[in-house]
Amino acid sequence: MHPEMLRMMIEDHSRAAQAEARHGRLVRALLKARRERRHAAPEADVVTPVIPDYVHEAFPATSRVA
């Protein structure tokens, strides 16, 4: 077989093998993430802190000093 044809066939095979390996790594990473999420401790309810009125300047009209 012609050397150039062999080179092209080897490159095609190499690209296909690399793509399959990338796909396999992605699948394993996704499965691992899903498994970790499933086995993780349940999260406590998220508590958001109360923002005081003076932070966003929403003082009641009666408390403003003119």
C-alpha cells in the first residue's frame, strides 16, 4: 500500500481512538459527579441573612431627619 495512504489511515484511526477516549472520560466524569451528588449529605436549608434597611436606604419616611 502507498505510504501516504497508510499515513492517512493511521491518522484517521488515531483521531477516532482519541475521540472515543475523550468521550469515555466525559462519561466517567459525569457518572462520578452524579454518584457524588446522590451520596452527598443532604444540604441544610439555605438561610439568607436579613439585610438591614440602612444598607439599601429604604428608611421609613418617619425616621428621616431633614
